[in-house]
Amino acid sequence: MPRDITAMVLPATGADTRLTRGLDGFAQTLGHARLRECVQRQGVSFPDVPPPAYIGWSDLPDLEFIGRHGLTLNVPVPQADSPVPAGRKDPEAQRRCEQDARVVAKEFKDLYGPLQSQWWPEVSAVRDDPRSREALRGLPGCLDRYGIHVDGQEGFFALVDRTVQGIEDSAGAARADRGLGAAYSVCMAPVEAVREPLLVRRRTAFQASHRDEIAALRRTLPSRIREFERRYGVTFAQPVP
């Protein structure tokens, strides 16, 4: 846990998003822990829900991570829980447990979500800034040098999806994804070199205009994370390259 949680709640760089993804992953983990607790107490089988995972954002790409792992890998959040014993099928009880889990996850996200939701439009504004768009025009030419022929970022993402989904062998799909990610991380570096300073300046202005809200989060969020850790027997974590 950093001493200053500002960058965690208001990410301005790809590296910042590791802790931001940690926050969202922690919210998922809390919900998952509550769900396990509920189904065990009710004696019902565990519903078919995806496990907690760290999800990235294309507007704030963690290029170091993408360069090593590719673009489609959803990294699972570490879980220390033991397997849930098999229980009876009871769709209604399972739905109640899922709703209970969503309430817990929302309780945590409501600590920082309202302020963070005001930050995302600032990120979008930098994405649409003429300077960012001009830098992004160099992406296709750079990717061409790696034998990747697309007309822009959206075309690249579509190519990644087609490529990964078109390979039945999971190991082969992962290798292809990593190869595309390695090229993307190199070719997006000049774009991020333009966008990151713009975002950092916007965050400085945002901090000044939301000084009291940020100060309150600095005082309360770390202790609330520790409180949730103790309550549900989980640990805050973040993805690392």
C-alpha cells in the first residue's frame, strides 16, 4: 500500500494502473469471499461465476506488462481460500448469495468510485487531444516493421482478437498474444510519451479542485482496506509485470 493513494485512485500512467487494477481486483475478491461464505452457510453449490481478475484499460496501457504478457491475458487475483464443498442445487439461494456478494463489492467500491468516476473523463479528454491523435498516427507504420498490417489502433485490437480466438491450442494462442503485445508495447511507447505528461498535468489540476475529497480518501482508504482484509480473510494485491 503506497503512502499516498492518489495515483492508485487517479491513475495517469500505465504503471499507476497496477494499483488501480488492484483496487478493482480487491472489490471482486471481497465479493467472491462473501459469495463463498454464503454458499457454504446455505449448503448450496457454488454458482458459475468468473473468478476475480485484473482487467486493464486501453486508454492507460501498462506497456511493460503488455510487452511481457500480451493483451488478452486476464490475470487472476491471488486467492487463498480452500475449495468450497459440493452442495445442493438451489438457484434461488445461489441468486441471493450472488446479490449479497455484489452488495459487499459495491460497499468497497463506493469508498473511491465516486471520485474516480470524475477522473475518467479527464483520461478520455487526453485520448481525444489533438496531440495524442497525432502521436497515434505513427502506430500503423511502426507495427508494419513487425509484419503487423493494420490501419490504426482499433484495427490492431480487432486483429489481436481474431488471432487469439482463431488458435485452438491455448499455448499457441498465448504465444501469438505475447508476440503482438511485444510489438504493441514498443510502438505505443512514443504515444504514451506524449499522453502521460498531459495526464499528469490534468491530475495536478484535478487534485487542486478536489483537495478535500482526496484528503479524506488518504485518511480513510488504507485503513478501510485493512478492515476488509480482516473481515473477509483476504489480502490486497496488484498485478506485476
